[in-house]
Amino acid sequence: YRDKATVASKLRRRPEAESSVLRSIDLFDELLKANPTLDAIRYELALTLSSSEALSLNQMIRANRAHDLSGQLLRKSPDLPRYRALRAHTLEALAAQQQRVGRLELAERNLGEALSIYVELALESPELVVYQRRRSQTLESLADLKLRQGEEKDAIEYLERAARRLSPSLRRQGVSPLVRTQ
């Protein structure tokens, strides 16, 4: 259902995307009730709650819940890269909702924390371009926030950092089209 929501969203069928993601959340909730100790379910539920397809209704509630679930996973296994990456992802989703309602300082703090996680992950696994790409996207989000705050100089600095961080990846052979686009 989460994948169906992604496809429906790309086809601009928002009602179908939203109903599919709601069904996915309901199923994960049922699975979690039946298996409260399975972290894999908690992980998938947090991922679903923080997906862009999940953010039409009850946006802040879903973003907070995803953030809480990622925190539970990270407390159990603080060194697991996928949990750290999920935490950064949920911080970004939460920051997006905070920006939407004008809580810019809190959004900036959460984006800064997400950026720190991606920086660490990129340093630990430089061969994984996904962390470098996410780091640059977070810098871009910080630039957008700074523009919204009227701080153009800081916004430009964040964008320049994002571009500098991706440059080494672009020089390598076999870089994905996603990185080139970024």
C-alpha cells in the first residue's frame, strides 16, 4: 500500500495516494499490536508515517509519531546506520511541518540535527552516495528556511556547501542520475 501511494502520488492522484497510505498505516498498526517487540514493523511504520504521501491529513501528528518511533529504535540500537538515517529522515519531515506552521527556530534545530546525522553517516560510509545526497538535500532545506527568515546570505552559504559536498561524487565514475540532478 505504501508503494501504491507513491505511484498514485506521482500520477497526481492524491486521494488514492492518501487512502493507500492510510491503509498502510492501519496495517502496520495492526502488525505492531500483534508483535510489539518487532523493530522491523516499528521501522516500516515510521518510514510510512514520514513519507510525503502521508502528509496530507494530520501532518504534524504523523510527523511527531514517526519521530517518536525513530527515537525508540535509535535508543535500542544507536549505532545502526539505517536507524540513524531514519531518525534524520523523520527530523526532516517534522521540520517541514514545523515550517508550515511557522515554528522556524524549531524547524532549523531539527534540520541541523538531521544534517549532523547525515554528515556522520557520509563520513562513515563514503561509498554510499545516498548519505551524501541526503546531506545536500538537508542543506538545501536549511537554505529554504533561511530564505523564509529573510537571511539570504546564510541561504546562499548553505547552497554553496551543498554543491561543494556533491562535487567529489560527481567526479567519480558511475554516479547515479539522482546525484547528478541534485
